[in-house]
Amino acid sequence: MIEPKLEVPNELRDLAEKTIDQAEKAFTLFFDAASKSMAAVPGAGTEISKQALSFTEQNLKSAFEHARKLVHATDLQEAMRIQSEFLRSQFTSAGEHMRNITGEVMSAAKDLTKSKS
């Protein structure tokens, strides 16, 4: 069975790419401002918050890259392959992030327990 090509006009692909670029720039500004805000207000959960923000930023960068790849998919099979790769990488990344955050939380809890003793 032959997969039909995705007939998407180049103008629409260009518009989608520009929209993705604009959204990515907006989120970059947001993450820069959020990072500066966290640095200005140190606290017990600051490191965990910074790490969570970093993970969120990485996830969004991956999502923007995924969207760029999808914009250029030429058939449904390619789009499904791109989607499958993205989901696999996101599950792997989420597991790594959870392990890192869990380690940070456990370390902070140990430090808190030691300081109260």
C-alpha cells in the first residue's frame, strides 16, 4: 500500500515554522526572566525549583524541535515515526528528570534532618 503524500503548501509550512520560532523566542524570554527571579530569591527549595525549570525548558525545546520536524513530514508514515521517536525520548527524559528531582528532594530532606539534630 502506497502512503499518500501530505500536500501542504510551502507557504503554510513557512508560516508554521515562523510561528514555532516566535513561540520559542517568547518562551526563551520567559525562562530567562524566571531564572533571574529565582536567583534573586534564594530559599530552601531554590535548587529544586531551578532544576524543575531547567527540565521544563529542555522539554519545551524538544517540543519545538519536534514541531519543526513534523512541519516537514512528507507522508503519514514519516509523521508517525517522528511522533513515536518524540514520545520515546520524552518518556526517557521524564524518567531521568524524576530520578534527578527525587535525588535532590532526598538530599534536601537529609540536610534538613541533620540540621535539626
